Amino acid sequence: MRGGGLATFNERLAKAFTQNNYQTRIETFSLQYPSFLFPGKTQYSDEEAPEDIDITVSVNSINPINWIKVGRKIKKEKPDLVILRYWIPFISPSLGTIARIIRKNKHTRIVAIADNIIPHEKRPGDRLLSKYFVNSVDGFVTMSQTVMDDLNQFDTQKPRLFNPHPLYDNFGAIMQKSEAKEKLGLEKNQRYILFFGFIRDYKGLDILLEAMTDARFKEEKIKLIVAGEFYSHEKETRQYIKEHQLEDRLILRTDFIPNTQVGLYFNACDMVVQPYKTATQSGVTQIGYHFEKPMLVTNVGGLAEIIHHNKTGYVCQVDPKNIANHIIKFYKENKAEDFAPFIKEEKKKYSWDKLVDAIIEVSGL
């Protein structure tokens, strides 16, 4: 299946469990979304699977016969622990059914890592689907307080812990900015800010583009790198760029970004910008911390829990002018130097071992 944040997280978590002497296997999707529901170009990746992780391709999200088959197989194997990732109600029928079958062995504990309980992009039936999933597991780990609060609308009894999203430390090492720019074919003396990840409406790229119309960006030689595949509003976004003559202020790298190139984009930029309209937590911030980059986030969901205003970056209003003012301030006042020691200290908090411990605690093992 396709790479991206979920797959990267699951692989890194599997490594953490293995390093803590647990025998670990990933059961991944053979089909995650039917083609007409998938907003990207392809669900499949050309990248090599990690050699040191046992990965079985098994789960078809739309085939009930498959759910029964997978559930029965795992039920029979009697693992001590099954961890399910829950990020969207669409996968509730498949994962919820598999979990119910596994639990019939009266041995396996099932813990959900809940990225979201209530989705960013709401659809009819979401609450019923989320309730079906919530009722199928033994406990929860959330990576933002916002999701924990959402979970309380569905369940208040089952064990749960809040544990911040760990650091993404698997995209390579910190390198010189000039070297990363050269490898990406970017201008050596240009200033770059970075918008990274799949482009969806709730992530607010339109707000950031409106901020980029500010004439000060051209005066200060600041360009925006957009690195990530369009999942929505591509036509409208490109039309806006053309109408406002932003082509010379943007670097558009809107194909899927393979894991081998992720580090280059973070190393090349001066600051990571997340102008989200809604949010729970984001793995992008944890990549940013690994590469010791200042970050600008909007004050929505759990983002402000991770970024400390005027210390590791900025927490802004969901407003183009406010975002533009803070980016310009960052460069005018040379804030990168001020933020650097706070970022180095903050990144120490986010370990994978802590997440492993939280999952084990919730499971009761």
C-alpha cells in the first residue's frame, strides 16, 4: 500500500516495540479506499518495504468476507496485544468487525491509537460509525487533548491515556541547509518556508496563499515551498495562484513525496508553516522538531499544545494577515537564533518508548 504519515508512523512504532523485545507484525491494507473515494493519484507505493519489519498485506476495507477471515486468523493466533489505528470513520466497519472477532478468544487486548474520533471533513453517519469502532476495543491512546475530549462523547469508562505524537526520527539526519537546497534544485540565497503534506481543505493552504500575496514576501525574498500531493481543490488553488501572480513566490512540488526526500525539504527550509483551519495533532510538527525547525501553527485543535509561542515558533490566528505578519517578523528579527535552544530542548520530550509504555499501560498487560 501507499506510504505517507500513517504507514510511516506504524512502521516506526513497530520498530519501537521490537526494540523493547516484543515480537511484532503489521497487518496492512490490501485495499484501503475504493478508487472513487481516494483523492490522490495512487494508493500504491514504489518504495521498498522495510526489511526489518514483518508486514502482512491482508485487510480489504470494503470486503466483509475479508474482515471475517482476518479476524478469525488473528483470533486463532491469540496475540497478547492488537493495536488499531483509527483516523476516519470509513474504516470503522472493517476494523471494528475484525476487533470484535479477535476479542472472542478472551485473551487478546485491543488498544486503539485514535488520531481522530470526529473527522475534520464531516459526513452523514460519522458518529454512528465512530461509536461502532469505539465499542469494539478495550482502551485508547490519543495524541492530542482535543481527541481525548472528542472520545468522551462516545465513551467515558474504558482506559485511555493522552500521549503526544512521538518524534519522526526516521527521515534522515540534519544536514546543511545549502546542501539540501542544492539536492532539491533550489536557489542557494533564497529564503524558504515550507507547507508539507497532503493538501486537503482543512490544512488551510488557501489561507497561506492569501498571506503570500503580501508584498513584503517579495521584498524579503521569501518563497513558499508546497510539498505534497493535492487531495482537494487543485483546480481552484492553481487558479488563485495564477490570478494573484504568485508563481514567482512559490515552489510547487505537488507529486507524492517519497520518504527518501522528506528530510531534504525540512532541511532546506527556514520555518515550517501549518495554517490549519481545524486540527487534532499533526505528524508534520514532529518531523519539524526532529530537523530542529521553527514552526508556525494556527491556534486550532492540539497544535498549540506542541508549539510554544515565541519559544519554538508561533501560534497564530486563522487569518492570512496575522500569519504574514509573524512570518515577516521571524525574518526581520532573526528569530531562528532565539528559537533554536528551545527547540532542541523541547524535542527531547517526544520519544517512541513513552508511546509504547502508554499503550502497554492502557492494555493492562
